[in-house]
Amino acid sequence: MIHIITKTFSQLTTQQLYDILQLRSEVFVVEQDCVYQDIDGKDKKALHILGYINENLIAYSRVFKPDDYFDNASIGRVVVSEKERHLKHGYAIMKASIEAIKEHYNETTIKISAQVYLNKFYTNLGFNVVGEEYLEDGIPHVLMIIN
């Protein structure tokens, strides 16, 4: 079973930060074959949602209050280790992210920049597409909102 914790940047241990960056790099850079600047200076403003099985970080996201990324609260860098995806941990990390925004920021409207191929996943969580498809780091994305 997945164990989820929420931390500010300053609460992260060195090992947790290393694990986050390793998982994000493993999926977003290597698996998706996308060269981009993952370390973007925004981690310091975010709440970090970490999903563990035993001692292994297998899922992660970061969340922002309104105006720290978008005009609304937002969730980004949603990632699940490839070997764990069949267990649907993406839903657990997203539900925890939505709850963290409600709890920490008292917000219910959340905007995300979603990879297009994950549209059904986010729609299943209650998000709706707003606007046209666009490229971000060479990957098709679309803005989505949940209220």
C-alpha cells in the first residue's frame, strides 16, 4: 500500500530531494526522451507530495497556491515510477494533491498543464479541458481545470 506524505521544500531531507529529482529525471527526461530543465527554481515555493512503498519513492507531485505558478492553485510534475503504474498509484497521488491544496490553501479550483495522452486519466479525476492543445518541451499538452 502506498504511504503519502506532504512536505514543504525546507522540510525535505537531502535523501527525499535526491529521490524526487531521480524519479522526475527517470520519467520526464529518460523515459520520455525529453531534454528540458527540470530544476526550474519553483520547487522552493511548492508543497511536495511524496508517495512511498516501503522506503521507495514511487509517486510524486508538487502543488502551488494561486499565483505561484498559474492564477489558480495548481499541480505539476505528477509522476509515477513506470514499474508501479499498473497499480493505479497516479490516482492516489493526484487525490492527495487535490486534498493538500484544499487543506493548505483552502482552494478548490485547480489548474494543470497536462500531457495530452493523459487526458482520460485527468478527466476521470474531474478535470476538464480548457483551451487548445499546445507544445511544452516538445510534448503535446492541454490546460485542464477542476472546480
